Amino acid sequence: MALAADSKQNSIVVVGGGIGGLTAGALLAKRGYRVTIYDGAIVPGGCASTFKRRGFTFDVGATQVAGLEPGGIHHRIFQELEIEPPKASYCDPACAVFLPGETQPINVWRDVGRWQEERARQFPNSETFWRLMRRLFEASWQFQKRDPVLPPRSPWDLWQLVSAVRLDTLITVPFTLMTVGDALKIYGLYDDKRLKTFLDLQLKLYSQVNADETALLYAATALAVSQSPQGLFHLQGSMQVLSDRLVAGLEKYGGKLLMRHSVEKIHTQAGKVTGVTVRNRQGEIKTIPAKQVIANVTAQNLVSLIDTNVSGYGWRDKLLNIFQRRVDKLPQPSGAFVIYLGVKREAIPQNCPPHLQFFYDEEGVIGENNSLFVSVSKPGDGRAPEGYATLIASTFTDVDLWWHSENYETLKQQYTQEAIARLGTYFALTDDNIIHVEAATPRTFQKFTSRDKGIVGGVGQRISTFGPFGFANRTPIKNLWLVGDSTHPGEGTAGVSYSALTVVRQITESN
């Protein structure tokens, strides 16, 4: 729908320049809206941005991308923007998972047949469970490709949802209220410790919770999206190139991105959004009017940004109060401790996969689930000088531990030392091989991404918060929209891009 570019009726403010905000802004600019994105950070991308140290380029949080294959969400978006997608290669295996005391990994191969053979060897008698997961994934994937709106909050949303349903979608209905743990019990696999541990580790990465809590339908997609014809991708250069492409799309169609501009308040009147208050890099404060505001923030951040004192519109006030109470009652999301290492290439074993996951059974200070997820740069991928590599390891952690600690620097050093020691059992992390060491905690993520308390990964994909039961893109305030990993279909660059596309469709439908 083409609109007059100079029309004041089409002014849209986007709060936050993460992948979701950049995607929504670029697509709306392409469709003729006047878009301005405000972000308080130095570079765009949020948790999918990068930073440089001593010749090394480190991905801040996200280290892999889904949805670049033909027909994938990122591929679709770049086609619409008429922008070349970033260069990337498939991750194969997508991840090599090391269980306690084991020296041979469980390799999550991209090839469907090869992954089936791996599963049969690693988890005998589990194929009926995996066959169910594949059927649910195929039905769910076809459903998602038809762009349903979940959860629906208007007649148009409901029509988009109903229009996406086919006969094959109905096979998912009996499993809507089941968790992965429930399915394991049905197939008599719940007491298979190795399988349960593997699923707990993988699902924690994608859904933020373990097998007992993860919604089965969400897990079916999360566990299968790394297989052909889909796949996970390693970007050439860094994760930043994804943001750079989206910024190019935004600016190509007249949109603006203003970094180091923090939105401090979202204003409403009579139950409708009216604009935002912005503080620029010089500390100057301005109120910017807007007909539409898209918040690429966490649900927790959104609640704190809304100026609730001036809403004054009965039933919308009640809905907003319900929304706020729901956010307040959410289980505490996890934070992340991340260690960034610049090392000599000789520290990396031969044929090392780009992504690994280690689970430890010994006691220590590190992580709430005692594991490390590791990403390793490839030779020539632009992240390190020739003969060197980046090694990034992260673990989930309780955010309160870092905010309430009286000895923050000591705790940070303990985590750093333990992470290096544990990584040293696989990588050759001698003093001579380590060139640079840096660590990030929830405090770091809060400072540089503004996410509430430094939480990562969005809302855990439990039954009560996934898909039809999750947070909608339409908020209780008219013309105020939520995108990002708090909404359907969840975390990751592909997930937040789907949420952005949904909002773009909702906005254009209403004009």
C-alpha cells in the first residue's frame, strides 16, 4: 500500500534498533511511511550487534541466524527491500553437544538422514518421539509460512489466523497444551537421562526453559529448524552485517535511524498513543509526536515506558492494568554471563564445529544450568586476523545475583576464571594462546542494550506464554505495538523478524 511520504498521518516512531525494530522500520519505509528509529546504543542490532577489540570482532549475543534460506523470513524481507542478503554459510553440524564425562559429541547435523542416524546411535529407542516432533514441525512450519497472527486481538487478526489453518494444521491441536516432558512420558522416555539432558540443554538455548516447561509445539520447530531445507547460518563478517543490511533498507526508502537517542517515555491520551520523549546524546530532551509507535523492547521495558497517568480511557485502562499485572507475574527471565576470547588459531582443535555446547556435572560458580554454549570463528570469516580466532562462551545466570552482589568485580572474575578453566579442557587456552579476555554480565547487557535488568532471550516458551497464549503485537494502547522476543514466535533473529512483519501488516491493513 503506497502512501504519501510527506503525510503527517503516516509518522511512525520505532523505539529500539534491534533486529525487530530495524525490520519493522525498513519495511514500513518501503511502504511509504515516515519512519524514525531511536536507539540509545552506539551501534544498531541490540543483542545481535558486535564490538571490536585489538583486531578481533566479537558478536555481542546472537552468533547464528535462521531464515536466510530461500523462502525463509530474512530472505523474504531482503527480497521486499530489494537489498542483497548478507553472505553466509550453513552451520553443519548446527551444534556439537558434549554431555558430562563424554569426549565424543552429539552432532546435530543439517542433513535429515544423517541426523536421524546420529539420534539412533545416541538415543536408542527414541525414534517414535523424534518422528512425532518432525510431523508437528512440518505442520507448524507450513502454518507459520502462511503468516498467522498470534495471539489475535482484532477481527482482522482472527481472520489472518483462521486463513492460515489447513487440515494438516489440525494434527497439532491435541498437542497444544503439552510440554516436551509430557511427550517423553507418553513414549516411555522420560527416564532416559542422556536424552532428557540433551533436550534440556538445547531447549534452554531456544525457549529459555527446560523440557518439562517448554511447549511441545514450540520445541518441535526449535529442534528441527536446523535441518534441511532450513538451517542455521554463520554470517560472513559478523552478526552486525545483518543490521547493516536492514539499515541500508531503511535509509534506501527515506527512513531515519538515530543512535544514542534514548526513548524515556511513551505518551498516551484517551487510550491512544501520541508520541515519545527522547533524550539525545547531548542530554537534550524532546517530545516527538507520532501516530504510531512500535516498541522493540521487552515486555518488562514496555510497562515502564508507558505514561499511564494520562491514558484516561476506561476499558483500555483496564486492559493495560491486566497487561501490567501479567508482566509483573512472569517468572524471572534469565540473564547471561558471556566471555569473549581472542586467541591464536592453534588454540582451536582441528575440524572444530562453529558451535558447541558443554554440560558439566562438577560443582562450580558458573551458570544456573551448569553449561556453556560456545561459538568459534572460522578462518577468513572476518572476525579475527589471519592465524587467530574469536571464541565466545555464554551461560545463563540469575540476574539478581549480579545486581545484588556486594562484590560484583570479584564475582565477575570468578566466573571468568572458571569459564576459561572449563573451556581449557577442550581448547588449548594457555597464557600464550590467549590474546584478549573480556566478560559481560547482566549489568553489561542492561547498560548497552537497555533490556530490563539485562535479561536475554525474551519470554520463556511455556504453555502459558507461547503462540496463542503469548503476548500480542497489539498492546492495550491503540497504535502502540510490541515487537521482539517477548512476542510470537519467540527469540532469535528469525523470530523477532516474524513479529516485525506481523506489525507491518497490521499497520498497513488499518490505513
